[in-house]
Amino acid sequence: MKLSADLFFKRSMKTVGAPFSRGWAKARQTRKNDVAQVLILAYHRVVASIAEAERNSIYGLVISTESFARHLEIVRSSYDILSLDEALLALRGGRSLDRPAAVITFDDGYRDVYDNAWPVLRQMGLPATVYVPTALMGSGQILDHDRLYWLSLQARAAGIDLRQPLHNAGITPQQSARILSARHMAQVADALNYHPLPMRQAILRCLEAALPEAASHYPASYELMSWEMIREMADGGISFGAHSDRHLILTLEDGATSEQEIHRSKQVLEAQLRRPVWHFAYPNGYCNPLIQAMVRRAGFASAVTTKRSIAQRGDDVMTLPRISLCEESTRGITGTYSEAVAHLRLAA
């Protein structure tokens, strides 16, 4: 991954701030009175080769198996790692905590969570929750944000102008100019993904028509888990939550579509697992009071966002915050894993 000036600055600031983090974390953990605090960690993909993954994937979604294991070692040295059910009990006042608690979560249901993360969790004896978009699991399909990233990446590498394909999809010249001027391809993909489903599908159709070679060679690493893998993990102690049915940004859809996405994801997941499903993750973290009410009506007991904070007793359990992490999160100024920076990030 080519190092940009802004990325160098971010790494520098993380490295400079790291020495102060341990004292801060210790002070937080030794506060008097039993004020329940739950650090909810959010991951997406855990990969064997970080160099390859960062060449082909949205870098904010990937972490190496080695760094993931190091994160967990740091976390369990300072926190009690609980299941999400146990953490919710503490947040509601039904369980006291001797020290702050942590919960491990994964979004999207990538296969490499089964291949690489689950063995680490098993070896350490740690619980986790995986949120999956039910319509895509076991279907052979990949997530739209990965498709958009890959197509945009290949277009830029080949010098292909995407303004006409985007115009064909209904994107105005002004919108195209703004989207395509983004420095990082992840920003381009995020902007293209941030549309209601009909427009997103139109964008994908037009981009794939303009880039047939790229569209026929999506990386195998984008693969999602099968239902057999999900059931195996569930039988092994990993809990599963819903992440909508088709990974739609619910705040952009009409009410009927959003309600169907939420209800169907719960129904499908419960049918596949043959057990109740209580937890939900908002796709891309986006929610509003209407969406929150839909999630509650569907029968979910909790929902997580991507708001960066630590959950406290008394927080709304339908908008729980999380700390999102990837390989870049814990790199120091040299571009390699930094334990000091890891402590800084994991202290929130």
C-alpha cells in the first residue's frame, strides 16, 4: 500500500500519543464504584497475507491473523472478554463487573473469519459475535462494496474514465467529478455504495459493462461464509447476529424495504441456526430513530453501530458503539505493527 502524506501523519500522531495511553487506560480501569463499561471491538476480515489483502481490498476492512491475535492478547490482559449476551446483562445492571469488559464482533460474514479468526478464538477460548447479511450467505455472491472497490481500482489502474458509465447509471457529471476525485479508492467505493438499492444496482451494471474483464475476475478473497460454516461456528460457541438481508443502507431505503430487510434477516438466520437470534448490526453503521424502532419491533434485543466509543451502563442498547479495527489501526510510524499504538487504540 503506497504511503500518502496524510497516512504518514496519522501514523506519526498515533506513535507520539502511544506512551500516554497505558496510564490513561489504567486510570479508567481503577475508577471506584461499579460503572459497567464494555469495549465492543468490530472487525471484518482476518487474512493470512496482509500485503495481498491490502492490494486488492478496502484496507480498512482487513487485519492479519498475527495482528488480530496480538489485539486479543492485549484486550484479555486488561478486560474480561464476554459474550454479547453477558455484556448486555452488565449494561442493563443485571451483572456486576470487577473490571471493564470487552466483546469481539465481526461484520459481513467473510469466509476468512471462518478460516483465520475462528481458530484463534478457539485456541484462546474466547467468545465472539458475527453479523451476517443473510441473503448473501452461501449464495456465491459478494458484497456490493467489494465489487465497487474492485471495479474502481481496476479502472484507475487501467486509466479508464468512469464518468460515462456513471452517467449511464444516472449519476450527474458534478457527482461523478466529486466521487472520482477522491484520493483513496476506498472513498470512491464508499461514495458509489452510498445509494438506495436501485441506484446501486444501476451503477454496478454500468461499471461491469464497462469493465467486463475486471467483472469476471473478482478476487476469491471476497468470498463469504457458507451456511455450513456458520452452523459449525455456532455449534462451537460463536454467536450470530443479523446484518440486514442484503446489506442495504437502511436509512436510504423506503420504510417498507427497510422493515422487510430487518425482519427477513432475523427469520432466515433463525431458520438456518434453529435458535433465537437477538442481535443486529446496522449496515455501514447508519441508523435513525425510525430504523431503531423497526429493529426493536422485529424482536432484537440489541443493535450495534460504528460510533467510536465505549458502551456504558444506561446506554441505549439499540445504538451500541464499537471500536472498529484493521491492520492500519495499530501500525506505528514505521508502517509495522506497534504494541504501543495497539494499546492506544484499544484503550479507545
